[in-house]
Amino acid sequence: MTLVRWDPFREFSQTTAGSWVPPVDVYSNGDHEIVLKAELPDMTREAIDITVEDDTLTIKGEKKFAEDVKDEQFHRIERRYGSFSRSFSLPQTVDATKVTAEYKNGVLTVRLPLREEAKPRQIKVDVAA
């Protein structure tokens, strides 16, 4: 007969490792831009990389475990950690030279302005004489 030592925290010691996919919202902001918002909690600005190449927006990064907590101190790990990469095809109407990004309160906001020629414009109708 084999004795199994009872560990009250055994069921809490599951680790979730590997890559993860941050949730993203993409929407139009009136007729002037497309906005992309990604949830990237507990990351530093330096851990996020954004590129625009060949009409593709790519967001890459890595969310790391807290260095001040040792593995044996965890009782449960449900949040995802590791590297991620998300790519989005951009419409031809986006002006890739004017893309901006802001990271605040764990949310990355990328603004993709539309080209001037893609924005709707009002046409004045002249009265013929």
C-alpha cells in the first residue's frame, strides 16, 4: 500500500502557461477613423510592440508572471501569461502614416485615421442661372 501525503492546496496549484490572445474591440469613430481597443492588463508600455506593414496592423507583446511571487506561493493561476501576437488587415482607406497608440489603465487604444480622400465630403449644389 502506498501512502499519499495530503496536500490541501493540490487542487489550487494548476498552472496555465503558454500563449494567450487578448480580447479586442474594433469600431468606426464617425467618418474619421477606425479605433482598436485591446485589453492588456498588467503589462508595461515597453512590453507592447505595434507595427503597420503592407496594410496589416500587428500587435505583439509578452505578459510575464510577477517576479516578487514564487511558484510555490501560488494557490491558483487563472490569468493567462506569455507572448501573444494579433494581426489585423487594414482597409485601403486607412492612412498608415498617421496611426497613433495610447496605453492607459490596461487598455491599448490604437487610432487608425482615414485618408482625406476616403472621408465623406459635402458637395455644394449650385443653382443654374
